[in-house]
Amino acid sequence: MFEYNAQLGDAVFDYCRDRLSHPVPLDFGSLVAVPEKDLEGLISPEGKDPELILKFFKEKLAPSVVSIDSPGFLAFIPNAPTKNSLLFDMVVACSGLNGTSWLESAGVVEAENQALAFLAQRAGMPAGSGGAFVSGGSMGNLASLTVGRDVGRANRPDVPAHLLRFAISADAHSSIGKALHVLGINALLVETDDHRFTRANLEKALANDDNPESVIGVVATSGTTNAGIIDDIEGLGSFAREHGLWYHVDGAYGGAAIFSATHGDLLAGLRHADSFVVDPHKWLFAPLDCAALIYRNPTVARKILAQEASYLDILHTGDDENYEWNPSDFAIHLSRRARGLPFWFSLVTNGVDAYETAIQVAIDLAERTAVMIGGMDHVELVRPVGLTVVLFRRKGWNEERYTLWSRQLLADQIAFVTPTKWEGETVARLAFLHPDTTDELVRQILESMRD
């Protein structure tokens, strides 16, 4: 089991070279089912020929997976890892790295911290901000709100713990509500201004609330998943600073707009954040699973989240001040892969200018798509473009028709586009991210709705 099989290694490397060197296939997802009989007996006492199982993966399993890194993947939030990040992810996988602590992986921690510090600086957060790379925005939100809850309890000792609340909007990501549920914290659900959470909304909600002192934090979104809407990051942040509230910004998708020449200013209020999440595996071109979780004051997070056990004491014992920086101390995790390294490698090797350009490409494409839609008589915009998300409707279609259209696009290997709901209506949604998505593909998708 633990001896290197050179023949298998060559087969795996050949597969990876082929996957990396050719256009990414869209593939068919659940449109191509894997027959149950093909899976029977694969797990056996004696094991199977690994090259045959690699062939089985390539021919049977891979076609049943929609490739999230295809330029035609325009549903949900896509993923477009750079080739450098994918190659270095292979290096990480083969290197036996445990990204848990400074003691075990000082080199990993230093590189990941460099990337985190760069993101914090780009977001306008103060020197000394930092945290850890976690699996995704949902885990980052949970960790951040855990810290915010405990800070809020300390700041509001006269308010019963079960009455404490965070102010959020109805358009906050679903993981925010789930995190508050797990933490035993309620939500003050604030009405928005055309789905945008603003300082004025918050002030009005608190003025009309019977117990405003129970609100200990505010959660803003820099780019909602469904429509790309950026909340009033500046106004909400300044209010939180003025009133001693924990301020968390969920930028899992849209936080990457800090690299945009046209939209970066909309995120200037990130400088107020106590915690901030942005996912490199979304719009910063890293492989899954990688989210950057950054705190204004990491020491506060460490005191709340660091796990304590006798066998872990050595992780926090040493002359070097960096012994106080263990990635395991800043989120709800312990053992972790060095998931930030592929992003770090890609950022270092490709350069910041390339990132700025690639991010702007998707924003510009979304704006051109809006113009295309405006010039067609069978489709119309539902609302203005939000970052790289375009919501539009095919006049006269119902939910069933959108679903059939979506499945046909995938069956024809044109694109993966799924409908969504907007104010109760089923509509079409395009989420741009991959720099290789073309205007020609977008026009083909829009024209396919004429029938």
C-alpha cells in the first residue's frame, strides 16, 4: 500500500496533463447516471487494479460531474483555478503537509500568512490583521460569528445570553442564519432598500425595536450570491464602530472585487470589519476548498477558538512569538490541509496585475451581457447587474420551461445555467467568473431562449 507504483504514477500524471492542457469539458452531471451495477463489487477484500479504476473514473464517473471550472459553468458561483494553483495543489497533496500548527509546518504558516496579510491590506484592514484558511465561506462565517457572540456576551453582561442578536438582512447568505442557529443566537431581520442592507435600514430597525441593547453585531454582505448586491459596507461599518458592535462582512464571492478598478471603492468600508471572509476558490482563482478568514484582532479570536488539551500544550509553548500563530486556533477546526498554499503560489507566480485584470474581465462581461439583453426582444433584465451576476427573464416562460431549457443547454454541452427565484418569480441567472467565458457563448445562450 505504501510503495510507489511508477506505472500508476505515469497513468495519473498523464491524466492530469491531459486535463490541464486541453479545454475543460463541461460534462453532463446527473444527466448521465452511473449504473448501480457498475459500482457493485468495486470495494473488495483483495482490491482492484488501480489503472482499471482510474479508467473507470475517467469513463464512468467524470462524465457525471459538471466541471465547475469550465468557462461554460455559469450557475451558482463558478470556480476557475489557475493552472499554477492546480499544479501546486498536486505538490501540496504529495508533500505530507499538516497545516495545523507552527510547530509542524512553520513554512506553510509563513506562506499562508503572507497571503492573508496581503488580502487584509488590500481590504484596508489594519496591520496585524490575520486568521486562517478554512474550507469555505460557511465555515468562515460560523467561526467569525462565534467570536462575535462571545465578545458580545462580554460586552453586554446584563442581557441574557439567549436574547442576544445579530442584525442581518433577508438577503444574507443562508450560512449566516444557520450559523446563528448553531450558536443559539437570534437574528434581527432588517428590511432592505431594494435588497441592499444600509445604515439607514439598521437605524430604523433599532429605533423601532423593543430591545435594541440585545443586538451585539452586524453582518453585511459584499456581493450577495443570488444577485451580486453589495450592502452599505461603509455605513454599516461606521455604525458598528460607533456603537461597539461586532462587524462581520461576508465577502465569500464578492469580496474579491477589492481587486476591481471599477468596483473596488464599493468595498472601502471593509476597513471597519472585525472579521471578513473571502473565498479564493471562487473569484480569486484557487482550487476548492479554500476560504480566507481574517480578523481585525486575531488575538481575540485565538482566545475564544483555540482548542485546549494536554497533548496540544506543546503547540503553544516556545520562545518564538510565532508559536502563538497556529491556524488551528482561528476557526472551528484542528487538523487541516494546507489549503491556502495553492492560492499563495498562484498569486506569487502570476502577480497582482494578472488578478486585477482577470477579475475585471468578468465584471465587464456582465455589463456587456446586460447590453445584449437590452437589444433583444424576447428577454429582459430583471434588475441591474450586480458585480458579475445577471438576472433576466425570458418573456412568457414559467418554471417548467426554464428547467427544460437549462437541462437542454447541458445536454447539448453548451453551458450549465440554472434558474433561480427573484421576488417569487422564476428567472434566469448567469454568474460570470471565468476569464475565458466569451461574448459568443453568452449570445448563444440568449439566442437559445427564442424557441
